[in-house]
Amino acid sequence: MKAGQLMQITAEAMNVSTSAVKITMRNIREAGKLTTGAHGVNAPDMCYLDAARILIAQIIEDSPGRRAPVHVEEIGALPWANPAYDEIEEPFKISALLPDADTGTFEQALAALLRVFAECRDTEAFEEAGMRLHDGRFQLPQCRVEIFPRDQAARISMGRMHYDFFRLARAKDWTPDSDERFRLGAQRISFVNQEVIARIAEGFEEGEG
């Protein structure tokens, strides 16, 4: 999938203007966080990690502008905080579907999730995680990607699997205001569902032809 196609599909999936996504991509590219190369027919294909980084910025804000690379650097690099949870017996999880995928950071795990929806839709695990309706349509497996900007945390939920991403705070740095369980004020969360992930993933499937 070329950059222009990824821009268009991301705009459709996130229900924002293509110009907003174009600005997001330009700012992330200028920060050295997107695939670059020749233009036109010789332009390089974009990868899943490119799509994940763009999506991170767009989940946090509809029009992140110059803040886009900051969102990618701060949220995308969050480490996987609960790898022991991956030991549960569950066929619909990244490590079972894509044994070679890296999920060490949030952006890597999000890229792997996009890859699952692009490359693993014909697997038994994917089919069983979803639902075949009476009219023949297939209901996608439930999936949710959540970002907590203020807390510098993120979560990917796919079926029974929950991948949490955050940096462990030192006990001496803890305050009530830094803990969502105790602080005052509104709690902010931005998230997308499986339909968004599937729509962007479809672009990679279409690009294979």
C-alpha cells in the first residue's frame, strides 16, 4: 500500500478529512518515523508500523498537526507491561497467530494487530473469535485499542487477551493526582474498535494485488 492509499483509508476509518491525515503523516515523516523513498510509481510500500504510528496520532486527536510525532514518541514507545498474561491458553492472540511478531512496545503490538486483521482472517482462530450471522455476514472478533494520554498508558483488547502498555512508576514518585483511581477531574480516554482496525488492514490486503 502506497502512502496516498494509506492516507485515504486512514481518513475513512477514522472519519476525518484526508488533509488532516496528510498533515499527520508529513509531521511524522519529518520526524523520521515513516517509510520514505522515491515518489510516483517507484514510491515504497508503507508497512504495518507506519500505519500504527499514524493511527496512534489520529486516535489521540482528530487533527494532531505538529503534535503527531510527540504522540508517536510518547505513546508508541510504551513498553508491554503484562507479558506474563500471554501465557494463557488462547488461540486468538498475537503470539499464536503471528509467532514472529514483536509486541514489545505499543506501536509494535498495534502493527501486529493490523497484520492479524490483514493476514489471519482465514484462520480457524479468527473465524471462531468472530461470529457468522444468519444472513451469512461475518461479525468481526471484538477488538479495542485504548489510549490514556494523561496517564501515558495504552491497552489492546482482543477477545480474552489484554495487552497493557505503560512505564512502571517508582513508588517515591506516586501522588494521588498521578493515579486515575484517586485524582479529581474528568478521565480522558481515546479508543477505536475492530471496524477501524479491519478497514485499515483491508488496505494492506488490497495492496497485495
